[in-house]
Amino acid sequence: MRYLTFALGKGRLARQTLELFEKIGITCEEMKDKDSRKLIFTNEELKLRFFLAKGPDVPTYVEYGAADIGVVGKDTILEEGRKVHEVLDLGYGKCKMCVCGYKDAIPLLKHHELIRVATKYPNIAKDYFYNTKHQTVEIVKLNGSIELAPIVGLSEVIVDIVETGSTLRENGLEVLEEVCPLSARMIVNPVSMRMESDRIKALLMKLRAQI
């Protein structure tokens, strides 16, 4: 039996995923060792392998078959646009992708004005404005705190993930439109889905029962 390999998005997502897996009897003791320098962790008994990756890299590992299964946020799946099967909403890591800004930007959105949009997610922003709203915008890709953009006049609005909205409120910004709901999702490589169909379906059944 070959190993089934999982790529998990680093941080809280990986922790929550491992907690969920433990509930269905999948454990990986090696991963609990905080001082471990290992990159790949193995459960020999179940023939499973795990590795941690940066969120945006998870769909890449899965598309190219370096991992059979990945766990990552819906935002990353949408932004990366990789050829993977999204098979399960795991229900944690819930938040929303939103258009945010000062209240006075509302008419600009309503009347489809040509505006500048700052975001870490240019593909999601482009898809929303061009295909859902049919509004022409200039998209500016940023990597740091996106909330700064409307405050310093770089953009009229931003497209960003909103969890509680407290950072927005502290800076006088608000949610103007909701783009889509987000949460942790499980993705599978299309070839693995065919070759390891029974094992993957059994795993999904157990997870669904638990969720």
C-alpha cells in the first residue's frame, strides 16, 4: 500500500486539522514535537504522510501530485486557481472576503465608477469586480496591512479577509460589500481521486460524520 500524503497549511489551520483527524483515529505523534526539525511526518501503521506548507503553496503541491490531499483556506483555493478537486468544507477558520473602505466609497461602488482597489488577492478582486459587478477597476497588489491603502489615499477600497472587523472599525473603515464566505477546505489531486478512490472516500465519510 502506498502512502497517502497530506499537505497542511501552516499555523492554526494545521492544528485544527490535526485535532479533527485525531477524532477519527488518525494521529501523528511526530508532529506534536515542537522542537522537531523534520519536514515530513509519517504514520507507518496507516501509511499516511504529512507535511506543513505555506497556505498559497498547498494547492500547488496538490495539483502536481506531491500531495494527494491538502487542507487550506477557500481564499487560497480561489486565488491560486489550481486544478484540484474541492471535496469538503471543514467548517473551521470561518471568515468572509469583503470589499471595505470609508462610507463615502459606497456611491462609487453603486455607480460603477472607475476606482482603485488594493488587495492581497488580485485574482479574487478581479473576478468579483469584472465578472460579478461588471465594474472596471484598477487593482493594486499589496502584501502588508491592506487597511492602510484607503487611509493614505492609495485606493478607494480594499478587498480583504474580515474575521471580526475590529481592525476596520479601529481605523474608521467598514465592510461595504461581501464577496464570499470562507473557511478551511479539503482539496484532492484529480489523479489521486481516481487511483486512491476507496481510501479517500472512506476518509471523507469519517470526516463528514465528525463535522
